[in-house]
Amino acid sequence: MLIDTTPVDKPTHKIGHLDPDTEYEISVLLTRPLDGGTGNPGPPLRARTKCADPMNGPRHLEVVDIQSKQVTVRWEPFGYNVTRCYSYNLTVQYRYRPTPKHPLTSWAVDLNNTMPTHTVRNLPPFTNVSLRLILSNPEGRKESEELVVLTDEDVPGAVPVDSILGSSYEQQISLSWREPLQTYGLIRQYEISYKALSSFDTEFDLSNQSGKVLKPANETSHMFTGLYPGSTYSFTIRASTVKGFGPPVITQFTTKISAPLMPAYDQESPLNQTDSTVTVLLKPAQSRGAPVSKYQVVVEEERPRRQTRGTAEILRCYPVPIHFQNATLLDSQYYFSAELPMSELRAPMPFCVGDNRTYSGYWNVPLLPHKSYGIYYQAVSTANGVIANGPHCASWFFSGTATRKPEPEQEKQSDHTVKIAGSIAGILLFIIIFLGVVLLMKKRKLAKKRKETLSSRQEMTLMVNSSQHTTMVDSHYKQRDSEREALPYQTGQLHPAIRVADLLQHITQMKCAEGYGFKEEYESFFEGQSAPWDSAKKDENRMKNRYGNIIAYDHSRVRLQPQDGDGGSDYINANYVDFTLSVCVSGPMQETVYDFWRMVWQENTAAIVMVTNLVEVGRVKCCKYWPDDTEIYGDMKVTLIETQLLSEYVIRTFAVEKRGVAEIREIRQFHFTGWPDHGVPLHATGLLGFIRRVKAKTPPTAGPTVVHCSAGAGRTGCFIVIDIMLDMAEREGVVDIYNCVRELRARRVNMVQTEEQYVFIHDAILEACLCGDTAIPASQLRSVYYEMNRLDPQTNSSQIKEEFRTLNMVTPTLRVEDCSIALLPRNHEKNRCMDVLPPDRCLPFLITIDGESSNYINAALMDSYKQPSAFIVTQHPLPNTVKDFWRLVLDYHCTSIVMLNDVDPAQLCPQYWPENGLHRLGSLQVEFVSADLEEDVISRIFRIYNTARPQDGYRMVQQFQFLGWPMYRDTPVSKRSFLKLVHQVDKWQEEYDGGEGRTVVHCLNGGGRSGVFCSISIVCEMLRQQRCVDVFHAVKTLRNNKPNMVDLLEQYKFCYEVALEYLNSA
């Protein structure tokens, strides 16, 4: 094919514009001018051009399929016009990093197929793969654009076996683990199955000791409770992504054996007594986790631990055995008189203490006349070399010279008993008189000013007076209270009303003997149906009852106005229970939402009280019967106007309209969210504040308050009983809880459903009576605080001192078992002071994995006014806990750090932050961003990053170091500067994280100073929201979790004074 002819006049010629990699045939023809003509072509020359550099790389590279271990890509087909060479190579090059700790892995694969697609295989799941195509020929190469592809998730790998740590207790096992090394996606949850394999106690039934727990991805620890002592459990842990669960890993842990359970001794006396012996009845103990191996009898001379003669009690045991011969040498008050093998005590048997015989090497030496002795009896279990005895043992006490004559002995016992009874009565009488005098003086001192300035601040403690009743003034509820007063129920003769002055003593007595008094009272209530409920049982109404055994009695049920002649439309599972002031109803279901709003409208209700969450422990307790905006329910229109979120409850305000009625009603729902899924609240402080808020917000002319939980019986009953009893205590100076519950149960079945709830009601009313209503309207704060500080010259005391003394009295004391995790040996070095420890229930367990470090830090979660667990109060980091401190900040999404002490290496208070640059703490990086000094506050901003989890990004944290509180002062130098600190923290929280982030507050030991900041923050928010001040309630709420919060009277006063400063600045 002739392509081109070119005339030439030289012996050489360069031919251009040829195609690359193409063979050409070139011939030369000789041509003469004019008539010479053209000759034949000479011999042809065949030559091939070289390849040219590819025009461009492959284009439009895109993903067409993504799987967990492979990716398929395609590209735009290309031909010679792109390759510019008939011989070329197409290579796919890809690289990825399997984990952040692994080096970059690169691969290159030559493609042989002609199709414009390719599947890259054997990739790691959930990994970013950088992929590109390379087109090359002998003359050059061109690359496509790089494509980054995230492979799909897959089931994760196994949890590392060496990461599983367990701490065993008698009935609990604490388990922690780390995330799988091969996550292969986002871990969604962990499944932990457990099963009992064996027990040292051969009689224990293992069949029901199994279960399964699901934990979210951010929780890699769990405390398994309800286990049996001395038993080996198998734990199977699996992690899951959206693709399912990965392979399981199995480990085993064994609970510690428990001391044997000692038999009950119900006021039993010794069987016989002589000058040198005492015969007691020994009963077999019950094994708990390991068989009983032996029994021990201990004698203590002259100083028994109780002075009650001749009765058996449960006391602490004696772990160290001491022979009689060594007791004198060791100056020991006790000695072991006998040790009996388990085989000798399979049934109750008498034992003679002092019979001068030897039992297992212990001499049972005769007792001496004219001496007082305590005889203790304890059991010991042994398993695998582990010995468990205690913590309790049975005991008998006697004193004086014994005699064999029964009648004189009885007279002696009677005389001694009378003396002891008289002593106890005298002590009790002294306590009651003392409390009465203190509180009476308090009443006289404050009554006049209180009546003028404090209509809402009710001091129920003033009623603790044996001679008269004091009425708490509350002008807001006169109409509703008068209705209650006009319809009293009858007080039973067997259970008379209790004076407020005697309430503390009464509850203390009822709690004796493991709460036998409460148990006996509660079990005397009628259980189950006590009146007809025919309407509730009708077929058309069965679906309107959430539970078949908690339905409405006919005589007290709320009758709805029938709809369109439908006789069944008058039923709702609700009863009038509180003399028309309260309606008790079960939690609405989808089928009964319209009926619920019909009832609210019909009864002219202004307040709805909800004492349940929508879902608890995975079960629906109540349907969401209110809208997020506007909803139509039948002929009712409900519009949400406002939602006010607080730490323990939510207040929602609705506008409710009814078709055909011009009126628009404002109805508030008070939703208490602080009730735990199981049991009752640990403290009543939050619920009492909730009840007072309901009262304050409910108009006196409104219809009955609608109260519901799930069934409308248990928690609902608690709320109503406490509400009624607080009014009765205020009005009459007495409470009658028993007969109130009995009366409510006559109106609705099983009101107050558990004994635990019944006890909680008593504790709540006692707290209310001791503490009173301590809220002060903002407009009266200045005058009231002036009166609170007025010194009484007769008592040399003031009201604020008495209030702080009351606060100390009602502050709960932490027991050793409350702080079991902080007291673990491995955590001792993480505590600055062993007497300032956080309770287990409010510990923030660390989540970020850091080698072998534990998940404990000496810190406690605290509620703010609006947000649960908004504060984390902790000690200044020790040199060995700096890394844990930053783990805490990162794990709990903290955006602010408030520092209220100085850096002092002498007190092991190091500087835990970088002044510039980067501070590496294992996988954590803390980077300094900026700093600013404004008056008494240095503010520093840091960027925190976890290199082990780059997908989590970074978190910005601002530290506020307050310089205006020298170590030698009890309170800050300036109220204004401290208030400014609170405002700065609030502003940063709102601007950076919308108020959702937590605030870490620390001083030297995480106590008084930190409590002052948290309290003032709560009080300021209270002033903004409610226009009132309740310092007592704020500090009491914090102390419920950490007793040392605001631990000085001067600090308590400072909280009031900053509140005044806030009002002045506003």
C-alpha cells in the first residue's frame, strides 16, 4: 500500500511522521527531468519503527465489586493509539498496611488477559488498599490515577488469650480482655458465655449456673455476679462485626471459697453453767463453695465484744489460732479451747466448754469463777490449700459466778436483763432528748424569719420535737392539701402513726436482725386481688391491660366517657388511689395511647408523672405516648412545646387540644429517669427533688396527677406513698406508711410491689424529714443567707453551721465492700490516699488498651444539674498514673480539665502535660496546641490521639489551671475569679462539643476543692433554669457518690457566696 512519495535530491533522506512500531517498505526510483521519465524501483528496504512512549496511562479506573478479601476493578479499554506499541505490559500495583504496626506491603501483578477488568485477591479484610495500573512498553511507562479502596468487613479474629484477665471473688468474677488483633472491621459487640464446670462443693447443682452476656464494643470488661463460691467457670469470648462472630477463645476462672454459713441462733442461752464450765449447743454450719473441714470453739476472757448476757449473736471470727498456753505470752484475750472435725458434728450436739480435755491439740481449760467470758463458735472450710473461716461466728456471753440452782440464776438473769434494758433505754432517751433540744433551739431561732422570707424552704427537721408538732408552711398547695386533709384514712391499732421525732429510732429498730421488722410488716399486706375487677376481665378490655395480674378494680377505676355508644370504650387500666388527687395507671401501650390522653383531658390533669424508662433490660416497659413535634390521637392533638433535660429527670411541656373544644391546655410530663433497672435508687435525694419539682409546677386548681410506671403498682406506689407521707409529716408531724400502703392496696392491686420498695419509702421519708426542703428562691437568697449566718449568742452556733452538721449526718459512709476494686492489691499504688477511694458503682473503667496496665483509676463519675456523669472527679495524677489520666480523658470523651491545685513534685504532683511539642505515652499522643493566661486562669489546649486506633481521629481538650486558690487557704481568694472559671469551662464545653463532653475535675486528692467546683457549677445552672439555689441538695447529691466532696464549712459557705456573686453579676 503506497503511503507517500517524496522527491529527494540528496543521497540521504529522513522520513518523518511514521507510526511507532510499524514495518515500512522503502524503495528508491530514479527520475530524469523533462522527457527522461522514471525508472523502475530499486531493491526495497524493509524497516520497523521503534515503539513510542505510551500516550497515557489507563483511564477511568473504578471499583465494580468489593468483598472482604478481594476487589474487582475495571478501566476504559485502550488500543494501539494509547499503547503506541504492539508489545506492551499492563501491571496492577497495589499496597496496603495490614495493621498500623505492620510495615507497608506492596505487590505487582502482570495482567495477561485482554479484558478491561481484574480481581485482586488475598487482601486483608477492612483495609485501605492503594491500587493503580501501569502501562509500559520498551520505550516508557504511564500510570493511571491511584484508587484507594476499603475492603469489606469480615468476621474478626479471636480475642488474644493473653489479654484475658480475671479477678475472682466469692460470688463474682471480674473479666477483662482486649480487642482482637485482627479486627477485620468495626467491632460491634462481644459475646461472653459462661458455664460452671465443677465445684469444690459436691452437693451444689451446676446445671443452672450458665448464661450469656453481650457487651458493646467500647466495653471490654464485665463483672459476673451471682456465681457460686468455690466453683470453676468456663468463659467463652467472641467478638463480632457486621459479618458475624469470630472464633471463640475459652478460659477458666475459679471463684474463691466462702466461709461456711453459720447456723441461726435465735436468742439461745447456754444449756448449762457451772463454776468452771458452760455447755452450749453446737449446730452444723452450711458449706458455701467448699465442704466444712472443722469447727473451732474460742474463749475470750474478761472483755467480750458484747455485754448482753446469755444470748447468741453473729460476730467477726478469729482467724489466728492461739493455744491456751500461748495466750498469756502473746497477751491475747482469747484462746482456742477445741477444734472438732466435721465428721463429729453432723447434727446439733451439746459441748462443754472447760471440761479439761484436749481436742485436736487444744486444751479445753476449766473456766475461772467470778470471770466474764465470751464463747465463740466458728466453722472452717478448706479446698486446694485455701482456708476460709469467718467473717461471722456464733457467740454466747455470760459473767459472774455461775450456780447450778435454776431459780436464783433466773432471778439473776432477769435482774441483769433489766439493768441492760434500763441502760439501753436511758441511752435512747438521752439521744432523743438531745436531738429534740438541738432541733427545738434551731426552730425557735429561725421560725420568725423563715415565715417571712421562705415559704418554699420547709424545715421538716423542726418537727423532731417531743412536745408539739410544727407545721411546714407551703402556700402553693393549700387547696390540694386541704382536700387530702378532708379525707383521712383510718390509722390501724396494730400499726399506729409514727411521730416524725421517733422516725429515725423506728427505722433503726425495724432494720435490726437483717430487717426482720420490715419483712414482717410487708408480709402482712394482702397479696393479689382483694376486690372485683369484672370490667377489666371483659373480652373487649383484655388487650388494654399490659399485665394480666395488675388490672383495675371496679370500685375505684377511672371511667372514661363512652365513645359513640361503645360500652367498652369507658375502660382504662387506671384507679383513683389518693382521694382523687392522684390517678394510678399502667404504662400506655400502642392500643391505649388514645385512651390515655382521653383520661388526661377528662380529669383536667396538669401533671403526668412517669417513673419508668421505655425499655429496661431489653424489655419494653411503656410505649412512647408523646410526640417529638405534633401528633393526632383520635380527636386529641398533642404538641410538644419544650423539653428540659436534667440529670435524673426530664420535664416535657405539651399543648393539648380536643376537637370541637376551643380550650388549649398546657400539660407537663415529669419523667424520672434515675430509677435503676433493678431494685430501687441507692439514695432518695434525686427522687425527693423530683417530687418537690412536680409539686411546684402543678397548679393548685388542677385535676388529679396521673402517675404511671410499667404496671402502675410498684414504683408508682412508691411515688404516691412518699408524696402523701411528706404532706402528712408537714401537716400533722406524724407519718403512717403502713396504713397508707394498706389503703392504696385496697384501691389498686399490689401497690408497692416489693419489700425493698417498702424499705426505700421509709428511708426516703426519713431523709426528707432530716434534711427538709432547702431550696431558696433567688430573690430571697441575700436576706436568707444573712439570717443563716447570724450567730446565736446562747448556743454560739448559726443556722448554716446546723445545716452543714445535718449534711454531715446524712452523708452515707462508704464501706470496705463498696470500694472493693480500689482496694485490690494491684491498685494500691494508684491511690494517693487510702481513705479517699471511689466506690465501685461510679468508677470510670479505662477502655484504651495499654500493655498490662489495669483498667482502674482513682476517679468517680458525678452528675451535673442537667447531665448524668458529666463530671469525672479524680486526684492529681501520680507519677505512675499520668498515662492512665490521659487514657481517662480520651476514653470518656472529656473536653475540659479543671485543675484546682499546684504542681508540687514534693507531694508527688508532677506536671502531666507538655508545655510545647508532643508528649508520647505508649500509644497515646498528647500534643500542645496553644496557651493563654487570663487573670487567675491558665488555659491550655491539647490535641489527644491514639495511634493504635487512627480511625478514631483526635480530640481537642482544654485544661483550665486555676491559680487563685493557694494551698494554705480553705477557699479561693476571689469569688468573682472562681465564678469566671466556671463560666469559661461552660462556654468551652458548649462551643466545642455542644455541652455533650465531660469535664475532668481534680485537686490534690479529688475531694473538697473538686466538690466546690462541681457544686457551684450545679448551683449556677440551677439559678439559670429554676431561679433558685439549693446548695444542700447539690452537695448531698455529690456526696452520695463521694463523701468527701465539699468537706469544710468554709467551702460550703463559699458555694452560697458565689451564688450571690452570680446574681450580682447577672
